[in-house]
Amino acid sequence: MKAVCPNDLNHKKFITVAHIAQGWVVDESGNFLEVAKECTETVAQPDPGNSWICKECGAEATVSG
């Protein structure tokens, strides 16, 4: 997979979506109280079908692969 900024080929950082799992502290009924750990595992890596936005200039990147 490769993302390319349409404005500048030297832009190499992008913002996209990955799905993660968090560790939560809950009460006896399973109600959320607080986050215990921000990220316990990655559930799904970034996907080429997601929107990828260049972190440098805000352009929507093209993604192949």
C-alpha cells in the first residue's frame, strides 16, 4: 500500500483511520467509568479504501495497493 499527496510528492505523512481496542474500567453492570489503557491492541490496520488526508497540506491522497 502506498499513499501519495497530489500536491507534493515529498509529503509523506497522512491522517487516516485504524481501529483499536481500549482497556476500560467499568462498574459491576459494565458501565464505563474511565479508560485504563488507551490502546490494548490494533483491531484493524489502515485500509486503502479509507480517506487518507495529507498531514502537511490537507489534500486527499491517492492510495494504491
